[in-house]
Amino acid sequence: IYTMKAEYHSARSSFSKALILFEEIKNYSELSKLQKLKIQLQIEGGIGNTYALQTSLDLALPYYYRALKIAEDIKDTQQICNYLSNIGTIHVKNGDTDSGLTYFIKAKDVMLKKNIHWHLDTMYSNIASCLFEKGDKEGVLKYLTKALEVASINKNKDTISIIYTNYADIYGMNREYE
């Protein structure tokens, strides 16, 4: 609730208290190992989100890496994709486009392997944006086309508008103004 209300300090304080309590009880709790890992995933990811939303990106990364590891351990594909994407976004925002691209490609590969189309259009757009920064016009157009296909199928108008803006950027860069 605090995160949704943009009260990040209170949210992080609550998540931190939850983590402390979780550490105290996890060895004695009657919850299954899977249930415990899901709780820890929620806490670690929640703390990471509060830092990321406050643009304390470097502070978010350790929590996102721990959340990713837990998601991989419990084979939660949606959360794996979520944290790969979050980590990629932080790397890009920190100016490390190559690392961001690596994480976006990993997320895309997991999505395709598991036939997940949830946010696949966004992942293709993220890859295209990284390739744009690297000056790879062919790669940008390839991934924008894929993003547009998925966004059109999903009728995701927000993403479609972003994709067309990205097309305009790449064509403008190449002086293809029409």
C-alpha cells in the first residue's frame, strides 16, 4: 500500500521489518520451503522496487539480484522475466547499455521459450532502444517490427505509440524524414 501511495520510505521500512521477522522465523515456520521462498522473493523484490522508484538505482540492484536468484530457484518464469527486465533497465539508466541489452535479451529468450507474451512487446522495444544507442539500425528495425506485431495482437496502444515514436527516431537519425 505504501508503495502504491508513493510513500517509499514507509514501504521500505515495512519491507525491512518483514525481512527481519522472516529471518527470525524461517527456520521454525511450518510453511513449506516453496512458501518461504515466495515470501522472501516478495520482500526482496519489494525493497528493490522502492529503491528503484526513488531512483536509488544502485541500491535496488542487490535486492533485484537476490529476487532473481530466488525466482530462478523456484522456477517462477514470470518473476524471472520481471527481474531480468528490472536489472536491465537499471543498467541502461546507469549508462551501461551493453549489460542492459544482455538482460533484456535473456528476458526475451525466457519469454519465448515459455510462450509468454505478457510484456514481450516492451522487451522487444527495450532491445531496440539499446540497439539504437549502439547505432545498429537493422537491429532496431528488426526488434521494433517484432514489438509492433506483439503490441498489435495484444492491442496495447501505449506500447504501439512508443514503438511509432521509436520508428520516427531511427528514421530521423538517418534523415529519412518522410
